[in-house]
Amino acid sequence: MTVTARAWRLIGLAFVCFALSSATAQPLFESSQLTPKGEYTFGIEGPAVNAAGDLYVVNHLRQGTIGRVAAGATRSELFAELPLGSVGVSTRFGRDGRMYVADYKGHNIFVFDPGAAAPRVYFHSDSFNQPNDMALARDGTLYASDPHWRRRDGQVWRVMPDADGTGRGEPMTTERKFGTTNGIDLSPDETTLYVAESETRAIWAYRIEGWKLAAPRLVKKFPDFSIDGLRTDIDGRIYVARILKGTIEVLAPDGKAIRDIALTAREPTNLAFGGPDGKTVYVTQRKGGFIETFRVDRPGREFCLQRDKGDPACR
């Protein structure tokens, strides 16, 4: 290694250590605004963080775009535009660096291959109502909520990777009728799928049995305010966006309330874990079109999905 290369490596290491020490110095569960108001439309949604720590959020400045907040930054920049007529609503990152985008207008799931500036269609179905939110398993399987808002019902899709780089999927079966399916995520062991129903204000847990969602269990039914996106941490706790209440509620896997995190605005749509150690939560705020953030005590499931199982941050 040359002296110059060694020096740059040390500078990079010092930056990571500085970012980590700065993040850990912030009080836990106290939210603050990260980006300026008005950077995103009323359709701000779908936050996801890649392995490099960059945050991606849909509908930057106008519908049909994706914004990016570089690691450590406090402003967004335009990352990409979706094909004409498509509007993103959620994004997810796989272990291979691919970014998946749910297009609720065109009934597609797009994928950005690593280094690609434009997306390609990963999966399309005319039987989609939308799709809406997504959860990603370690093997690349996607689970997508698919609400029908006027009928106040919905479905959940399972989309599996094919050898040709596209997906194949169909709706999953279940013994109970879904409400308006919205937020969705997996338990850390990927045996349970959590599905939020906005109209009933309820979160249900299902055991995954191939294409079947078995043994439905009511985790929590809220007495007021609708619910939107949800994410799990590596201990299986569920973080739920309480839209119009202006909080992120944290639940144990059995539905027991752990804490209610007050936000700076009242209309959180979704959230994602990121930061240098997976313990920074980013929240998309519909009212004001900005992103806010707070620190937590354990990293997110999806953050650790992108890392080796032995990563110290994910123990």
C-alpha cells in the first residue's frame, strides 16, 4: 500500500468513527427534522437505506421521482426518474445491492441493478391493485401489500426471484379476509409476516407456509388514528407509523406497547433503519414533505440483512 493510499484509508476510517460517535451522542428516541420542508411531495414514502448508508425516498420535488440523502447529509438530491406514468410508493434493498421500487400506478415492481441509472421491470401483474409497501427476505423473496382503498380490503403478494433476473409472483392465500393492507415486514427469523390494515387500525401476524399465510394472530388493534408503514428491529420489535397522531409506536412481537415516540410533525407515512450502526431511524413526513430522524437502542432487521451475520453491529 502506498503512503497516499494508506493516508486515505485512515481518513476514511476516521470519518466512520466520527460519524458513529456523533450518532451515538444523540439522545435515544428524541426525533428532530433532518431535511428541509418541501423537498418531497404529498406522496413522500418508501424510505430505504443501502449498505453505504445512503437514504432513498420516493417523490422528490414531483411525483414519479426518487430522491437520495447521502450518508451524513441533510439535504436531498434527485437520484432517478421512473418511466412516464409510474409513481413509486416503497423501496427496498437486497443483499446484492439491488434496489426494488413498488410502482402503484403502473402495477410494477422495478429494480435498479447496482450502478444502473434507470430501472427495469422486475415484476408486473395486471392483477395488482397497486402494489404498496414491501418487505424483503434474505433469499430475495419480496412480500408486497396490495390495498384496494375503495373496497377497504386488499391482498398480499409473494414475489420470488427467477434465474433470469426477474421475479415471479402471485397473491398469497389466507383463511381470513384482509382489510386494507398497508405496512408490512418480516420477523427477524423470517417465519412471521406482519401486515398492517389501515382502515381497521390493526396489525396481524401470519406464519409463512410457502404461498399461504397461516395462523392469523391479532397483534394490536389501535382505538384511534390510522396506521401506515411498519418496520421490525433485530429483536423483533415492531415500529409503527401512527399517521395523524404524529408518533412512531414501538410494540413487542406480542403487541405489548413499549413506547410511543413523539415526532415533529403529525403525518408519518413510513420509516427505515440506517446510520453507521443501524440504530438511526428515518421517518418520512407527509405534512411538510421532509424527513426526520431519531436514534434507537437496537438496529433494524433490514439493516442487518445487508450485512454478514457476524457483523458486530447486528449482534
